[in-house]
Amino acid sequence: MPDIVINDVTINFPYENPYNVQRLYMDKIVECLKESKNGVLESPTGTGKTLSLLCASLAWLKQIKDQAEILQTSTNSEPRNGLEVSNEPRDELPIGVTSAPIIPKIIYASRTHTQLTQVINELKGTSYNYMKVGVFASRDQLCIHPELASETNAIKTEKCKTKIKKKQDTNSQYDPETNSQGCDCSYYERYESLRKDETFRAERFYDKILDVEDLRTSGLDHRFCPYFMSKTLIDEADIIFMPYNYLLDPMIRNFIGVELTDAVIILDEAHNVPQVCEDSASIEFKSTHISDAVEEVKKIAEFATDNLTNRELRPSNFNLSELNDLEQILLRFGRAIDEIPFSRNDNAIESAEFDGDYIFTVMENADIAYHTSRNILMLIQSALEYVADCIELLRSKEVRSENRSKVILNAQSPGLRKFKNILWTTFPACGDDFRADVKTHYRVYATWDRSPVVHSNGRTKVFNYWCFSPKFGLQYLLKKNVRSIIFTSGTMSPLQPFITSLGIPIEVQLQNGHIIDPSQVLVEIVSHGPDRIELLSTYLNRSKRNYLNSLGCTILKFCGIIPNGLLIFFPTYEILKMCKTSWQNMGIWSQIELIKPIFVEPKFKDEFTHTMQNYYKQINNETANGAIFMAVCRGKVSEGLDFADINGRAVIITGLPLAPCYDAKVVLKRNYMEKNYMATGESLSGEQWYQMEASRAVNQAIGRVIRHRHDYGAILLCDSRFDKTVQKRRLSQWLQRYVRSDSSRRSFDAITNSISQFFRNQRSDPLPVEVTTQTGTQSDILEARAFDTSPLQNNRMPSETNGNSQVINLRGTFPEPESPITSFTRQIASLPISSPLSENTPVTLRPTTADSNGTPTKRKCTVNLSQWFNEQP
């Protein structure tokens, strides 16, 4: 692999001639790391962002380690790991150097484990695959104990702690190797023995890179606990992978206890970071949660009282008077919530709104402050662990027979867990400055619960404590003396408002263009349907019959001329459902299904995996004409899934996904943004924020297609609002150059002809067939037509190779005989559509024979859909 020097750092890049956008990107990465700066770097999907990020950051880390090794050799001093800071004097160091350098860790965070797995796979293909890798994951992902498989993560945690407690029974056998008398988890005992085996660790973990699934599989094969092994590997890792809520959520961050001093933090897919920061610093609860917590404490106290003489079941970490105090605190807190005065707002809803620091007034009414909250949290944790211990012990007949209580303990204890979350969210810090920030950047909103379920105690109040600034989570990282924070994504535009919203210094910025050729993308704004009805998905217009008919006919026309996979995004599930019902009643739905089968994004996890698998199966069916996937902006399909090549040849956006304008949280956020804008003039105004959030969701949905250098696709914006200049400027910067200046004057027929011509050009002017041989360093190019293919040869993406096997990648689509399905599609597309087609519309099929050598490349879906979906919020 060739070396390139960028900013005095030698980077071993897999390909000889990196694209200019890759060089720019790596230069900014190195600048951030060398100069300890924070950066916001945008580079579109398909520009090799992940590969460049890994190579640049690990090359810099290698340079630091090499320098430390030279210094160690010359001075006999030892380099210090970022987790181990020594205070010993270094008398032999060179003049001007006061201590051996600290070797920082790189923390690479993304939204989900599935996305991290894709990054780890990229790392395996680089020359830096010798670096030690650690993966942070919860027991939900890594626990392999069969008795805990069906439990929630919180219950797993407490039951796990119970099982690994050292037995106090003097009859249990002492194990000199683990220095314990054993525990109730054989996987943990096996881990205890293997973690000291350096040979095993080197062979199993340091000679190859493992993601979460690999680590779990290794644990099953060798019968050790993957969860605790992962924590051991993290201590020795050069680069650590974790979902970024592990860093940004104060409760999770405190639980995992990751050391951040001098660490480099890379936040990939960072367009979600502000919202994650705000959500993790917010809490919503009902008055019934507090009354449930009171009942749970009463039951624990009663059970403990009944078993005070039982050595196995009596509490050891708390006493009954402490439980009584906790009950009184909960009762006072519940009364403070009940006493919040309501008034009717402009929408006749009884509610109350306060500045954020009102939460401290509520807490003070219950005699809760920062320091007392720590004692309460420890007591709640002790009580929850006591419940888990007792439930585990009661599985024994002997202990069960000695139980003198009729109380049935609830391992879930939802009320106590919710109160625990309330305290963590309210008191992550203390002091006058913190309270002043809370007053400014938080809002409290309380109202009546609209749920049809009526609680026995009467009407239920809902209490919302909302954070409207990501600065709390990010400033915490800075206070831990991290070296650098890098935010990177393909969809953060416009950059300046995004940077302002972060609330921390950003010294390095970059907005990269795309590496695709203009001929590979088509952008059309479709403001009117084939019947000349305006396509306008506003609240007042989207339920009108003529609009729904026109949008349906537009999709019907387009699906006949777009090959392979077609993605259609709606603003919300409700609008998708309304369109589906209307089109079924009008007959449009069945007309579309005659051309391409339709798959609809389900709301529930158990249905999603099955739906996605069927979609990919249909796409890869050689005799079919592709498929349609209807989904929603901000939904699960719009993030994290790859619809490259034939999986997504076009994306249709049916409207702007504006949040409900009368939703209380949206109203308060708009007011907050407007107040900041009027005060500083730096942030977005309330209306600008409202519109920008919708545009970012659109950009994210658009990013599902054109996923690599050789991909191509059409982007069809079917809402007249996209024709406005301000809306065009809210599209991703790389995309704006492809929007036609005359879009407002183009007829529907002209747009249809343009789409047809675009896909005809892709078929008639294919890219070369590339043969990649990984058995050596040679790569051969078989030309499909006569032109210079060396730029393609030098810039293959690592995802286009497959181990040591020979892979033939067909670039583009070659001319092929027209199949009966294609013939049918072409004729449907050529029909003038002013109203829905009849099922009896005559269509003559042209008999042809298919040529198996002429089929286009199909990029198979390799995502673990079940794992991916379970990670979604």
C-alpha cells in the first residue's frame, strides 16, 4: 500500500491516487489531531469518508507511538498510556522534554453498532489492522448467559451482578487462580482465568479485529463472558468503538466510566449528535411513575421485614429506616408534582410552562438537593440489587421454603427506575453556573395525560423537562480534557448553524464536494402532476382528493420508467397511511403494483426485518422489474441502511417533513431559538430552525441513493415548495449544483422525458468491468469500451473487494434484450396519464429472450437487519 505525506504525517492509504476530496479531508483530520482542535467536517456518502478518517487518525497515532518508542529507547523512560498517568520524575529525558509523551486513545463513535461494524470492516482492509481494537457494548449485545437472554438490559445488569458475586458459603470450593470461591456464572469464571492468559488474548483478540458479533461468537466458542472481556480489551486498545450515546448520555457515561483525558473523540454520523445530546439530557415522567415507586418501596420493605431473621433474604446494604425515608421523599415529590398549577393556553389545553430551573423548586419541595440525590441514588440501586438477589435466591427450594413473606417482588420496578433516571437527569452537576445554564437552555412543561387509560388515583399529570441545547453533553467532554472532538457526516448542511448549535469552540471546518460525475445524478423538482394539479403536501392541502390523485398518478408514471429499486419517502407515517388508503380506493395502488411490487416500512421491529428481506429478494429477482419501498423521513429506513446500486436507483420525496407546529415541545423550541436569535443574532431564528430540521431530514433520506463512486441515481422532489430559492439552498451543498435553474418552467412531460433519457444513457454508456484480484498486488481492468480506466483502477473502494477471492464488479448496465416485464413497463410509461389506469388497459407484451451475460451488477444487502433494527431509537 502506498504512502502519502499530509501535514507531516505519513499516511499509508490503500490506493495510490486518493481523490482530492479525500486529501482535503485527511488534511483537516490531521490538523485537528496535531493541534488539539475541534472540527466539523462534511463529506458526502460515497467519497471514502470512513476510510480516510481511519487512515489519517491511525497514521497520526502511529507517529505518536513511534516517537514515544524512540524516546523510550534513548532515555529508558516508558511512554504513558492515556489511561495511566505517572508522576514519576524523568531525569534522563532530552532538554526541553519534561515527561514521556502520553499516548492518546482514539474513541470512534457512531449512532449504532451496525454502523460501527461497517467501520470496523473498513479498518480490516487497511494496513493499520494491527492496531489493538476495543468495542464498548452493553450486556444486551454481549451477555450470552441463557438464563438472561430474554431480560431487558437493566434487569440483565442487576442479575449479572448477583450471579458474579463471590459465594460466601464456606462449603464452596476455593479457586486459587481467580482468588475466589466461585460464582453462579461459569462464563464469568472462564473469563477470569482467560483474561490473565496473554497468549490467548494475543491469538484471539490482537492478531485480528473483532466487532461485537465476533466477540460474542468467540465467547460462545470458548465459553467466556464477552461483556467483561470487552472491558479488559478496552483498557489495552489503541482505538475504541462505541455508540455515541455512551458518551453523550450522562447516565450511561457515568455507568461505563470511560476515561477521556487526552482522548481523541470522533463522532461519525454527527448530524444526529445535537438531538441525541438534547434527548439524553431531557426526561419525561408521569405522576403515576411516582405512585408506582412508592408501592414498590412498600413491597420491598414488607418483604425485608418478613425475612429479617433469614440470613439469605435479609438486606445487607440498607436498613428499613432508610427505605421509610425513601418512601417519604417519594411522597413529597409526588405532592410537589400534583401541586403544579395549570391554566388554559391558547389551544384551550390545561398546562403549565416554566423556565428550566423550576425543576429545582420541585426538588427542593421534596427536600432533594444535589448532594442528597447521590445518597438516594445509591439507596435505590441497593434496593434494586436486593430485589434481583432475592428473586435469584428464591429459585432454590431450600431458600424458598424459608421465605416468610407473601410479597411477590417485581424485578422490573419501573417506578423506582424512572425516579432514578429523574435524579440523574436533574443533577448531572451542581453550582450557580449550572443552575443559570439550566434556566436558559431548559424548559419545563406539565399537562394532563391524554392517554385513554384511567389510573385508580384519578387524572394523571405528565411532567416534561426538556433540554434545548446540546452544549451540556459536549461541554462535559471538554471539561474532561479531551484532546480533540471531530464531528463528521455527509449531511450537516448548512454548516454554520450546526456549528453554532453545538455550543463549543470549532476551529476547523470543511464542506467537501462529491466525487461522482454529473452524468451519474439527476435532480428534478416536480411541482405539478401529469394532470397539472400542484403537488403541495401542506397540512391544508395533503388530504384533498385531487392532490392525492395527482401524486399517485405521478408515482405511477415514474415507476414505469425507473429501473430496479425505487424509494419513496413521505413526511410521516400518518401521511403514508392516508396515501395508501386513498390510492387503494382510487385503483392507483393496484396499477402501481402491476409494474413494481410495493413494500411499506412497518412501525414495529418484528415486522421490519421480514419486510426488508423480501424487498432485497425482489430486487435481486432476475425476472422481476424491481420493487418500491415506501418509507418515512426520520424513520428507520432513512438512516443506516444502504440502498446502493440496483437497491435504490431513484428516491422520491413527497413533501417536507415539518414537525407538528402546535406540538408543545416544538412551540417551546421555536420560542427558545427565537429568543437566542434576538439576543445574539448568531443562531437560527425559530422559523429557520423549524424549516431547517425538515430539510436535514430530506437530505438524509436523499442520501440513501448514490452510495459510492460508481453508483448513479435520480432524485425527484415532488413538492412545489422545493422550487423556492430558499428551499434549494437548504439541500446538501454537493446536490445544489445539480438542481436545474429552469425547474419552475419545466412541464411534467419534459421531466418524464429527462428521467427516461437519464436511465437510457446509463444503459447505453456503461462504465468498465473491473476485475479485482486480491491474491497479489495486480489489478486488471477489462475494458467494456475504449477509454482510460486508470483513475477507476487507482480509486477502488475497499467495499468492492472480498477477501482473497477474485471479484468481478460490473460498472453500469449493459445493453440487453428487452424482457417481457421491461417491455410491459416501457409501454405503461409511454401512456399519457391524466387519471388512474384501468385494470383492463390493453398492453401487448413483446416476446424476447433474456441474456444472462447482460445483467447489471447487483450489490447484495449484507447488513444484519435484526441487529440493526434493534438498535434504532
